[in-house]
Amino acid sequence: MAGATAGTTAAPTSAHPTADAAPAPHDVTAATHTYATLDVPVAGGRLRVGVWDPVPAPGARLDDGARRREHARLDDAGPDARPHARPDAMTVPTVLAVHGITASHRAWPAVVAALPGVRVIAPDLRGRGRSNGLPGPYGMGAHADDLAAVLDVLGIESVVALGHSMGAFVSVVLAHRHPGRVSRLVLVDGGIPLPPPAGLPPDADHDQVLRALLGPAVERLERTFADREEYRGFWRAHPAFASAWDEPWGDVVAGYVDYDLVGEAPALRPASSGAAVSADSLELYEGGPLADALAGDHPLDVPLVLLRAPRGLLDEPEALYSPEHLAAWRARLPGLRTRDVAGINHYTIIMSPPGVEAVAGETLRALAAVTSGGPGTASDEEVTA
């Protein structure tokens, strides 16, 4: 099982549990997982990490060998990295869930709830969430190194990496830059170089490209909000989130939105660093660490599946990836599978019932493939070259 064995790198022992790990009032993960947060030492400071440990099934017991392995794993992790892990917990498969360019680890609860029995480790990337005070340099390589440090601290040798949007790009670079740490990749509307935004002049500068790509996401980072309700109102009016506030996961969206605010009223602001977003956006196209990972002299050799959202960042019919763009990349990457998830956009792919079902399903297939050593079961919606 991915993540069930201790890492080979000596683990730092200075991860700190945090005191602000309160879930949303109606936590969708409460029946399946416990939740805690850690601050993990990385270059320049500490990275906030959310940890969802599965609730053991009634009567679940460790055999003597599994108990010894679990105690060894916790000993390697160090005493300060254990507040979320019980010494008698079952050894479980582990997923590293990596969020998007202006998001945080609180984007994941709906998916976590659909992964009973699976441990989910989800960081706030450098410059986002409660890691927003970490300095640069940013970029996919820096984020990948931060995630490798998280795995070291938690004593985790290998994981299935699940990345949404920019988190998919980070996951690809992590798998390439730190061989052996990622057994399978589940990419959610990201991870393959983006085509240039349509309609821009050939001499467009970086700011123009950034605003064409992210639109209101960039404008939001430049605003302040009087209170949480005003910020919720911003998101309720966002065309991509109009249906996400509906049941069953309106509380997931509310928790994600509330967590994103920092500062003091009446000048609350989104947590993500504009400098981090700007720097990272430069590496979402061809070139840099992503190009090395996918098309360099020693390209990535990890099975990967990409779930495509057919609608875009504003719920527009123009998706982030066209089918033709992904078909061209399937021809270049024999290990790549792609599939569409009908009826969702770039955001609701992890915050709506059909999106969550697809993402969780592919993640469970990846975990099963790691356990069995096989390719995993292909879904009916699979698209092949």
C-alpha cells in the first residue's frame, strides 16, 4: 500500500502540531476521518499541512507484524509529527493531495470524505493558506522540494499524488525530481503544459498572460473585504461556484472560503501571495521543470491519468484543455490516460458530486494498482490515443 512504509531519509523531528485545525461546523469528513494540522520545517520557515487520518473500522486490529511496522513508522516520524496518528492505528494507503494556484488544503474535504480508509496529506503550498508567509523562490521545483520534506517528516516513503490545477503540475515535478516518492499520479484538470491563452497579441507581457489565464482569481487577490459574509458573497456570485453552494457540500465551500481570509476586519484579504501566484504561473506552459519531467532527457516514468473538466474557470464552455491538446500529449506520453468528467468546470471537479465521484474513483484505482502491482482498472470513460 502506498505510504505504508517508513521513508529512507532521516526525518526531522521538529514538525509542530497546530491549534487551529477546527473543521467546518458540519464537517463532511467527520464520519470517515479525523483531522489535524502540522507545521512542517521547510526552506525559509514552516509549511502548514492538513492531515486526514481514516477512522478505523469497528473491531479493526493490527496483527503483531503490522503493529511493529506501524510503531517503527511513527518512531521515524518523531514525536512532534504524531498528533494525528495513533500508535495502534491501522497501516493505511496514503494520498498526497495538492491544491491549485490560489487555493489551500481546505479545497479537499469533499474528496477526502469519498476516500474512507485512506489517509490524506494535504499541504498549503508555499505562498498560500497558512503557508503564505513563506518566502520565495517559488516555482514547481520549490513546491516539489517542500512536499518531499513533508513526506520525510511524516516518515512516508511513497504516495499516490493527487493534484488539482497547479497542484497537478507540482505533483508531476515532485515525481520526477524525487524519484520513488510518487507511485502513481492522478492529475485533475492540470499537470500537462497549458496552451497559450487565446486572443492575446504575440508580444503580450506576463501580467497580460496571467490575467487572461486566471481572470477574477488575480483580481480577487488585489481586493480587501469588510467581513466573511462579503467574501462569501464574492464566491456566491462567481459563475463557476453557483451550484457548488448547493447541498450536499455547501459547507465544504463555506469552509474553504472562510479559511482563505487573513488579516483583520474591515480589511480582510485572500491568503494567497500575489508574488507567488505570478511566479508560479510562469511554469504552467512548456519549459522549466515541467518540460524536464515530461520531455527531458530522462522523462517521468510514473503512470498518470488526467481528468479533464469540459468547462473552464468561469464555467465557460472553453475548457482549460481542449480534447485536441490532450490527444497530442497522449501521443507524446504513452503512460498518459485522459478522461472527461461531464457537466463540471475547473472548480466543481473537486466540489460537486460527479466531480468528486470521478476524482475519488481514479484515486482508489491508483491505490489498488499500487497494491496489486498491476495497471489498475480503466474506467468506462477512458479516452485513449
